[in-house]
Amino acid sequence: MILLYSCKNQIRLELFLLAKLRTWKEALPVHNLQTQRLAEAGVMIAISYLLSLLTLYQMPQGGALHPANLVPLFIFAFRWGGKQGFLTALTYGLVHFLLGLKFTLHPASIVLDYLLGFGLLGLAGFVKPDSLGKVLLGGCIGSLGRLCSTVISGAVVFASYAPQGQNPWLYSLIYNLTYIVPETILNLVVLALFYSKLKEKLLEFRKDTPPHGER
């Protein structure tokens, strides 16, 4: 119940901020939408990072379950598309690495666990969020991209942690599934619960969405 209440307040905050940002958009010329996008990216990265400070459980060699901290990144990706979603999630990964717990400084881990690992969440934005099913599909695609990246990192960087005789790739897959699966489920549940309130916002900047009067 506490978790649901926290997520509900999180969505309310995001909707409020999106509404404020929308008033800025209406006051700006079309060519200044980049300003709107950058401001929104900064807000979503900040909210995601603040939520990442709340840890439900921490894995021993990195990785943790947080209270729906990826929802803001998914919302941004759905609103602005996969390319912008990737760049913003990648930036979040850099912030998370610089300010968060560090379990290794191996270059492969920095790229695969943080930059690509979070950046690939932006793949969700390549799915048009015009139905709940597509939102869930997009979230699964983004999370699968992240899983693939972290599994490669685990097999390359953390192979020495695998139990004797166990394939490092299998060890890495099991390890990362342990927290990424429940994390994905948690984030998708929050998106599903509030999809009806978010739908209009998710479609606001989609180039493949007809103007309001033509819908």
C-alpha cells in the first residue's frame, strides 16, 4: 500500500510538471520545441534519480530494485520517440553512474551497465503508445534491451563471481533476471494503473498522431 501510494504521488507530480511544461510549449514557437524537450528530459532524469535513492533491495555486485524509478524515462520515451528516449535514458545512466553506488570502474561495465544499459530503455519509444497493450510492449522491449546489455556486462566483467563450474553467461543471466524481472513488472504495473490519465500526454508529441481535431 505504501509503495502504491508513493507511485500514485509520483504520477501526480509528473502530470503536474507535464502540464506546466505544456504551458511553456504553447508560449513558444514551434522551432523552440527543443527547449521544451530538453526541459522535460531534465525533469524526468531528476525524478528517476530521486526515486533511485529509495532501494527496495540491493544486489551484491550491482543492480537493485527501486520504486518504479524507470517510469519517468518510459514516459519521456513514449512522448518524444525512441531516439530522444534513448539519449535521455543514456544521460540518466551517466548521472546514475556519477552520483550512485559504484561496484566497479571497468570501462565495459560503465558502457554496458550504465550508458547502454539504461539507454536501451528508450527503445520503448519506438512503439506508439496509443493503447495499454502497446505501452506494455514498449516497456518490455526497453527492459529486454537493458537485460541483454547487463547480461553481456556480467559475463565479461563479473565472470569471476560465477560459482565454480557454472557458465559465466548463465550466471549473469540468472543474476540480472533476479532484479530486472521484478523491476520491469513493477514499472509496467504503475504504467498500467495510470495509463488512462497518461494517454493524452504520451501521444502529445508523437509525429504519427493526427492533430487533435482530426482524431
